[in-house]
Amino acid sequence: MLRDAIRDQIRTLMGSDEASAVDLTRPPGDDGLFGPDSASWQVHGDFTAMMIGGVSALLLQMLHPAVLAGVWDHSGFRDDMPGRLKRTARFIAATTYGSTASAEAMIARVRHVHRNIRGTLPDGTPYEADDPALLTWVHVAEARSFLAAHIRYRDPAFPGARQDRYYAEMAALARRLGATEVPETRAAVETYLRGMRRKLLVDARTRDVAQVLLGQPAPNPASRPLQQILLQSGVDLLPPWARAMHGLRVPLREKLALRAGAIGAGNVLRWAMAPR
């Protein structure tokens, strides 16, 4: 069946298997960290928007030299860029939809990994992945990207109050990871991003990592068109100033076609992945 074929392509694209599956079962009475009425359940519930948001978040995060250094020094990003997206997806799934115990276990696992990521920037500045200020940057870049993708590709009428609630919920999660002074509203997020721009830069290493992300091969030829839509839509989702820093352009004619393609792909994927 067509639906089964599309599901298989998604599993291939995500590298899904039993070993990497996230247990989302919850005991009776346990709604996890947020619960079904939360803004987070809404924003994180669409595969297409979340994948586009994930790509955009990585491109935004790597503009911070310490984030880039952590990727450069402590990951096999050339061979495992898809793995980074998958790990982010599993973290979001577990902390959004999993039981309280599963979410707390995932948070503890990430904090343990962060404690071992440290080094020195090319200019001699030391960095640590568990630096609260750095965790705040990573969090805000991610939350901003997921919410922007949800509004563009899933619910353009998502109410402003729900958007602020989403940022507040994600701020609570960020603090569990060790972040501090996390903005909790749309206005506070925009103010934060404006203040961070002077700390961001693009160099040869940034361009190298971005090229690996955007040029990663598809798992198979059949999934390549979808993958290209997701990757290029992630570029398009960046704030204009971030896209300019990367030197990436999406001409208007291509932008309109790209957004239409992403919306169409989202409709098809929701149909294919809906419970029968």
C-alpha cells in the first residue's frame, strides 16, 4: 500500500529501529512534564515541521563559536550528521510525550554527556558544553526554530498566548538541563536574539559544518526529494540575518515553490502516519 511505502521511507530517513525507539508509554495519571493540553504537545506533534525546525535550529546554533567548537571537537559530524538530528528528535519525543521518569532519565543522560564536552576555541577561549549561558543559546535557537516551523507549516493561526506558553514550557525544560536566564515570551526571545548577534560569527569551520548538514546524502534515492525539501526549508526558516551570515539565499520564486512543496509533503506525511 502507498501508506505503508511512505511510512517505510520515513523510517529509513530517520533511521528508526527497535534499538533506537523511544518508550512513550506513561503510567495512569502521569502526563509527563507537560501533558496533552500543553503548547509543547501541539508544537512537537508534526513530523514535517519538526524536521524543518531541527535543520534550522542546527544552522542557527552553530553560529555560536562555542557550539561549533563542541561539534567540531567532540563529534563525528562528517559521518553522523543525521544521527545528531535523530538524537535531538528522541530527546524532544521523550521529554514531551514520555513519562516523567523517562523524561528525567533523558535529561540526566544529556547532562552527563555535556559534562564531558569541553575544549578551547581557536582564539584560546575555553568552552564547556554545560555552561549555563551556552545552554540558553542552544535552547532558544531550538525553541525559536520549532515554533517558527509549526506556525509556517502546521498552524499559521497558532495564538500568541499559546506561543508564549510554549516558550515558558520550553524554558522550564531548559532550566532542568542547566540553562539560566531563559526568555519565556516571544518578546523576550527576540530581545535575547538581538543581544546575542554580536557574539556570533561564521568562519571556514562554520561553512564546513553547514555544508555537511545541507549536503548529507539521502538514505536511498526514493527519499532524496523529501530530504531536500526538509533541508532547504530549514534554510528558508532561518531569521534573515542568520541566513545572510551563512551566505545562504532562497530566491523568491524558489521560496514560494519550496514552501508549497513542504506544505504538500506535510499533508501527505500526516495522512501516511496517522493511526489507522
